Amino acid sequence: MINKEKYSIAYLSMEIALENDIKTYAGGLGVLAGDILKSAASKSFPLIGLTLLNRYGYFKQKISSSGNQLELIDHDFNFSLLKKLETEVEFLIGNEKVRIGVWQYLIKGKDKFEIPIYFLDTNIRGNNNKFKQLSTRLYGGDLEFRLQQELVLGRAGLKMLEALGYNNIKKYHLNEGHGAFAGIELLARSKKIGNAEKIKEVKKQCIFTTHTPIKTVYDDFPLELIMKNQSDFPLNLPGLIINKKINTLDLGFYFAGYINGVSKRHQELLNTIYKDRKIEAVTNGVNSVYWSALEFKKLFDSYSPGWRGNACLLKKAKLIPLEDIWLAHQKAKRKLLEYIIEKTAISWSLDIFTFCFARRFTDYKQPLLLFTDIERLISILEAGGGAQIIFAGKAHLRDLSGQDAIKKIYQIKKKYQKLKIIFLENYNLELAQLLVAGVDLWVNVPIPPLEASGTSGMKAAHNGVPQLSTLDGWWLEGYKKNKTGWAMSSADDLYETLKNEILPMYYQAPEKWRIIMQNSISINASYFNSDRVVAEYIRKAYK
């Protein structure tokens, strides 16, 4: 039984990744949210998660033989993992009443402690069909559809928490701008006299985490559209409405008393751009228990007892024999290769160096950088001992350039038979767990300073997999020369690093390679974990 009086922090996120068969996530934003909530459970810290149901998920990715991304409706949501509650609230969109229901999921912590996650559902009998659709597809529809989804999360979500009996909420943590309309709801509820006092009260209640330095990726809603859907939107707040539009980054900034970026580099950049804001840093982390492969969990249980509740204890990975780390990795790699055979009928060698690029496919992440000079790449790989290359990731529904990059990889794969390339479709939690543990090297090459943080390399580090990356996001903090992986700045740099450092070490100096693997765990996994993230939020923002 949940003691609702103990829960004083609500965490609002448009996506939360909890299990592979709960389709309420698209990528890193949702995975981070899920990891934070899981760590809160392991720490017995009373946090509430709030999101939309999204019964058809983001989309199921299929790739045609020519490399075209097909976006299919995902019908695989496992509703047996959730509990439908009877509670409903009424919410006004425009001049129409919308009924909103709710589903519950519980994350189990220690000593019977539980973190509740609530999924808002507009597919309720009596609702207009257009409103029933709001909880079907994540990031689906047009601009008005997006606005209505965000109103449900930010405004109706607070009404739902109240209806569920959570009467002691002191802070609302807005994970990105999608939940920023919570500030408007809190303002409308305020009993203070005058806007200045009302805003001051709301700021005490709102925490805002932004995950990108690019303002243009935030939703920009024309004021006319907002007034059509929310007639009580305040028009007299100084500095909120700019060029007759509301940008959700501005909205989050406006009502938050605590604002943070997701790495130290991200904080520096934001403070340069937004000089009138005080922006802190809480560098991202991942849930150590969820992202460590079974083989590594067993090692950590032996050499770092207590790590499941305090991942900082993974510093003790220095005590794990190098041979044991290697054997655990080879077991994880074998599982990945078995998955590849099952999905593609292609059999790869356990002994060949295998690396991976698994990201959202978009221009600034440079998915095609590796192929800048294909003949040079082939020459380096052949002379260095050979390599097997894995790609995975979705391109946004409207990102034609990202979709084209996937198609080009298929074209390169067909044209250059000497390159061993596989694209694994429908990147999800299950596939990510196999990849971060099963490859030998994690490759991440965003254009600085556009990567706010990134977390995939942190997951790899939990499995002794080092990273090769541009110095951006979290890697500026995690990179230790000759210890945790490699840094690069261009295609030429990437090629030279593969040729002169990575391939020779992997094939000719196995002990040195295994030391790098050990360091990845003891230095990076011990810090870049969501146990530390939750502790920082408690210290800096929640209290």
C-alpha cells in the first residue's frame, strides 16, 4: 500500500522507458527518465512518475531491402504490465470537456518500497474521437496535436495527481519542455495576490531539466493556437510571449526556480546563450542494474558488494581479474552474435573486432562520418586485422535527412562487399542491452557542441566497453587519455585512431585492452550512473 503523504516530488516526462513491452518511449529522453525513477526506487526516495499512455508507442521500424525506413504502428504494448485505475478527471481543451483516465505501474524497490508511474489515457468513452487519439502515438500528429498532448501532461496531469490523493506534492520536475504547461496550471491555482507573488510561488515548485542547446527543436506554439485550446492562458505576464508565440523552452525557464543542463559542457553553453538565467549542471547517468549484463552483474556482486543500491561502489572493479572481465565480455558478445544470426541469418566471428554506432539518425550525430573515405577505411580494417560494424537507430518521422542516412548505409553495404556491415532494425531497450554489452567498442561522433550529454556510452562502460567519441557532452568528463577510451575530432582523426591505436591494441596487446575495459567500469560506470544523478537532484533541487 502506497503511503501517498510521503510522496512530495512529481517527475513529468513525455516519455518514460520502463520495460521493452511498455511502448512509452522513443529514445534517450525516455530511457533517462526510466533510469532515474528506477534509481529512486532502489534508494527508497519517494518520487512519482507521470507520462502519457501512448498505446501505439513511437513507431515500429522496418527497413526495406533498398534501405527505406518504414514506420509501422506498434501493436505490441503489453497492458498486463499495467493496472487500470478507476480514477478519472475532467479537463477543458478549447470549449470541449475531455475525460482522462489513468493506468499505474509500480517500480519495486527494497523493503517493499514502490515508485508509482502514472500513464494518462484520453481513450475514454464519451470523448470526441480526436481527443481519444492524444494517448495513442508518441510525438504523432500536427502542431495542435502536440500542443494538446503537452496540455494533458502538464495541466491535466497535475489534476490527476490531486484526484489520486497526492496532496503533499512540493516540487514538479519537468523533464524537458513537454511538461512546461504545469507552470500555467500552478499559476492558475495560486492564491497569492498579484502576478509577481504568484510567479514567485510557482518557481519554488518547478524544476526544469533541458536536454539540448538547440532552441529550435522545442515546440513553438502560435499564441492564437494556444488561446484556441486554453482560453485561460495568461496574456499579461511580462516577457513570456515573444513574437506572439510560446516556446516550451522559454516556458520551462520562465516558471522554474531550478534549471539544469545535463553535462558540465551543456551548462557552460547554456549559460553563454542565456545570460539572464542561472543554469546548473547535473550530468546524466544510467541505471547500473538495468544496463549491466548478467555476466557483469555476477562479477559486481562478488567484487563490489552493495553496488545494486550504490553504483559508486563500482570503483572496486579494479579488483576484478582482467581475465574474468574478458570472459564475461565474450559471453555477452556471443549473445549478441546469436541475436544477429536469428535476425539476419548472418554468422559473425567472436574473435573479430566489432564496433557499433547505435543512435537516433540525425545530421548532428554524423552517422555517415565513418564512410567519409571508404577505400581508406577498408584498407585500415584489412591491414589491422578486420572489423565487424553494427548500425542501429531510428530516424524521426519528419527527419528526411536522417532517413536518407539509413538508406545510404544500405547502399554502401551492397556496393562494398569487403566491409562487414549490419543494420539492426527497430532499436529498442532489448536490442540496446545486447549491443552495449556485446560490442568491443562504442562509437559516438556528434558535432560539438550539439550533444547535450548522451548516455549510450555510459551503458557500454557498465559492461567494460570503451568509447571512441568526439569531445562533447558527457565525454568531456568521462574521457581519460589512455584509460577509458579514445577521443577524436574528424574523420581523419577517426581513421588514424583506428589504425594506430585501437586495432593494434585489440589484436596485439590484449592485456592493455582489458585494462581499458576495467577502467571503463571503475572510472566511468562508478560515476555516470543514475544513483548519483538522483542523489544530486535530491541535494541540489528537491530539497
